[in-house]
Amino acid sequence: MDDHKLSILLVEDSTIAARLITLLLKEGMPEDSYTLLHTDSLNKAIEITKGGDIQIVLLDLGLPESQGLDTFKLFFTVFPHIPVIVLTGNEDKSLALKAVREGAQDYLVKGEVYSALLARSVFYAVERGRLQYEKMLHQEELRRYSEQLEVLNATKDKFFSIIAHDLKSPFNSFLGNTEVLAEDLDIMSRDEIRDFVTDMRKAAVNLFKLLENLLTWAQVQRGTLIIRPETLELDQLVNEVFLLYKDNATVKGISLVSLIEPGKKIFVDHNLLHMVLRNLVYNSIKFTKTGGTVKVGCNEIPGYFELYVEDNGVGIGADVMSKLFKIDKQSTTLGTDQEKGTGLGLVLIREMVEKNGGTVRVESTVGVGTTFFFTVPKSEGGSS
């Protein structure tokens, strides 16, 4: 279709009215300035508009499959950006005005229209439609910016909350213990000293874990995190993570079980997978009661490896489930042994997994346990 010509669609089931409009357009507009398509059906009009570059529609409100204001609404719902001039009879003026209030650019009474009026109406309708469409796009763009700004503000607030509270808390614990040791070391028993040193170690481990997550998350936000996939032996990596949290699990009497077959190879960034498993295993230990079990396994699905971390802990309620991966909805929850967290770990997991081309999902039943699943794309280097 010629880009310089105005593309007009006439939707009119009356042969006489259609011929009249066609003649009036020829009289009022240069023939080389427009192209005219005609149909007598609303359904056909919708199909034509979907398949072509229609710029304006002259729409009769009384068609075989649709009558009155519904005719306009049905078309306008599908094509809100295309200007419409409603064609009506003398007896339907009030109906035509309602259509204009609903979004039509103009209305013309068939018995009163003449060539100059029709041409002027078409010209102004196209121009008003263009301006309104641009306004709609700007409003949509502003809405998106507003939503992005809300997320950014929530992210900033969460970040400062972590800095102000969660990062400060382990330091306070650590400093408090060192102060007691410095003042009372000479009068403390070995058991008391061991207890204080154990608490200091817990605070240091939590602080280090938080700093690691904060630094990784900051890299993700800045877009500076580089993914370098390599072929890894999955069982060895899982054992590395288990070794990292062996003491945490032992204190609570929790069994760490790997269901990964020896020699299983996977093609993924080592730091990414290690970080994801670290956070998930830590969370499972945190929310599993004494004597429980935490398992790590791997399934193969088309195109992906699906890894999972399963526990028989306290489970997650539906109200919390919907907030798990949203930084602006996070709240810190204490573990079964009063362990503290930030809520940042799961947000980071989702961002890291998605950055690697995978997805994250969770299944949980309160009082029964939770399983987190995440996928890693297969590649030639990731076969078993």
C-alpha cells in the first residue's frame, strides 16, 4: 500500500449509502491522496484492519451482526489507536454522540453529509486520532516509568534497610562479644569462652554471607556481572556447599543428602551455581527443625537440567509464597533456631538464574516442607 496515500476503510451494509460516500470522497479529496476499501460486515472490517494499514474507518452503526453503540465498542476495543467516524441516520444522532463520548473522532448524518464536510471530517479525525494515540503512548510510557521508579525506590529502600539494620546487627553482636571477652577473659571458664567464640563465628559467617550477596546483587544491578560457563562435576560442587554448612547442620542435627550421581557433569558458571546452592541450602537448614533432612538433586527435562533443594521443614504459607522473589515485598523471618536473614538471598537467586537463561519455582506445604527448583540450560558441554 502506498505510504503517501491515506488508507480509508468504509464499513457500510447499504449499497446506496456506500456508493454515496464513495462519490463524496471522490468529489472532496484528490483521488491520488487516498485508497478506499469497503466491506459490509463488522467481522470482515476487523479482519481487514488486522491485515492492513488502515488509517481511518467510516463505520455504520447498524450492521448485520451488530447494532447501535455496540458496533463501535466492538471495533474500538480491538483498535483503540485507529480513528473512527461514525455514520448514522437522523434518528440515531443521540447514539452517535454517545459513540463520540466513548472515543469516536466524529459522526456524520448520512442524509446531511456533503463532499467538503466529509473531507474535512476525515482530515481532522486522522489528525486528532494521531495526537490522541501519541498521548496514549506517552501516558503508557509514563505509567511504565512510574512502575519502574516504584521498583527502584523499593530496591533502594531495601538496600538501605539491609545496610542500616541487617549489616549493623552482626557487627553489634560481634563487637559486644569482643567487649565481654576483652573485659572478663581472665575470669571466664573455657566453656564460657567457647560459647562466646562460637557466637562470634556465627556472626562473622552471617556477615560474610550477607556481604557476598550484597556485592553480587550490586554487580547484577549494574550489569557488570559476567557469566563464564564451564563444565563442572555437579556432585563435587554440591559437596563443597555441604562442607560450607556442615557445622550449621550438625548443630541442629540435620542430615545433608546429595542425590547427585557421581561424575554428573553440568555446563554452568561456577560462581553462579555455587551462590544459588549456597543460599538455598542455607535457607533449608534455617527453616528445618532438629533431626530434619535437606536434599539436593537434579532432574533432566527437555533443554534443561532442573536442580532442586528439598527439605522437610516448616513450609511456606501462601501469603508469603507470593512475596518470595520480590525485593519490595521482603520481610526478614527467623529460622527454627532463631537464625536471622535479610530476604535478599531469594531475590538474588531469581535474578542470577534468569540471567543464566533459567527459571525458578517453589513447591511448599506448611508443616511438611519446601522444595526449590531452578533450571540451567543444557549445552554440548553440559551432557552427563
